Amino acid sequence: MLRTWLVLALLLANAAWGQAPVYSADSMVNAPNYAPGPFAPNSIVTIFGSGLSRSSQGLTAGDIVNNTLPTELNGTHVYVDGPPAPLLYVSDSQVNFLVPGNQVAGDVKIWVVREGFTGPEVTVTLVDAAPALFQTAAGYAVAAHVDNSLIAPGSPAQAGEIIVVYACGLGRTQPNPVPGVIPQNAAVIQRLSDLQVYLGGTAIDPASIQYAGLTPGSAGLYQINLVLPDNLGTDPEIRVAIADQSSPAGLKLAVQ
């Protein structure tokens, strides 16, 4: 009798696992802040759902071949308008992938395949740039001093200081990375003339932005190097905008 129950349990488990991945367009968000789309080329996107992978697997050094991210992790693939996209993390309920940097603005179809089982084909919108800032649980933007130490309430930035703000979704760069290839050199964003950084609701002088582009050695990560203006006050709100797309309001920069 015990053996019969074990066989039935295994059969039921296999039947459940044979179901296709479950997710929707609404369950796809920007990875840095979990904000909804639109998304941009070379953005890191998170898919929430169920049945997305047989188990959790994060990216390891062994998964990177010829400086290129894998398009398969633990039997899971994500397809963006046809080709498989580079992957960063998979689990039963979450997948993080990189939108290929050569995608153009417009509606694109995305679907997940887990070990031959195909999830729904959903449509999301890509735009040239969709800025998103990485943030801490306390609501501060992830930024660093020039010595690479984290800017935080216990180690705030000062007026006149050069800081580095980390972002996602700033769009194509010059040169633009080959899909999945981890950039090794700096590359300035193509929409640099449209970039604005707001501190406390006021756009800073564009001349204060020393660099805006890819972070060498990191896939999908951008950085903005800027000189902080005077008279900022304590912990001003920070937003980054390119044309009509802006990072969400309410995020603070630790400044004293």
C-alpha cells in the first residue's frame, strides 16, 4: 500500500510539473525597482509567475562563456521576438533576463519555455529609454562616492562632491553591446543630450554630468557620474529622465 501511494504521489507531481509556465504582461517589471514597463533595450526585466523553472539557479562564473551571458539556465529560456534572451536568474516564481540591446522601440512578444513547456506569448512595449534607479529598502538611490563606498545616511554625499548613481534602462549606447556580451569598456548613452537629473525637483546643470553610460564589467548596468550642486538640502528626491520617460518619484539621495 505504501509503495502504491508513493507511485501515485510521483505521478501527480510529474503531472503538475508538466504544466506550462504561468505569467502575464502585468507580472513583468523593471528589475531595479519592480516598477511596471515600458522597458528599454539592454534593460534587466523580472518576470513573476509560477512554473518558470524546476528550481532556483543564479548566474555563476561557470555560466559565462566567452564573456557572454547564457540564454539557458536550469532548463529555462526566455524569448524576445524570436531569439532567446540572456538570463541572470531563474526560479519557480521569478526569472530575471536582459532585454537584448539591439531591440528597437515598439511592441515585442515575450514568452518563457521551461524544459519544452511553453508559456503564453505576451506583448510588452519597448521605448528608446526607460530610466530606473536601483534603490535600497529604506528608499534611497544606490549611489557611491568616488572611492566606491556606498552613499547612505551614515555616509552621505556632500555639495560639490562627484558621485556615481547606478541605473538601468538608459537605452542604446555608442558602441552598443552585442546581446548578452558583458561590456568591458565605457560606452556613452546615445540619448545623452536628452538626459536630465533632478535633485529636489530641480534639473541640475547638464555640464555637471560627467558621464552617463555602461558600467564596465556589468551586464545591463548603467552609471551616471555627476557633480552635486550647492544648496541641495538634506536627502533631496532624485529622478532621472530621458525625454518623456522618468524614473519613479519619491526616491531619496543621501546628502548632508
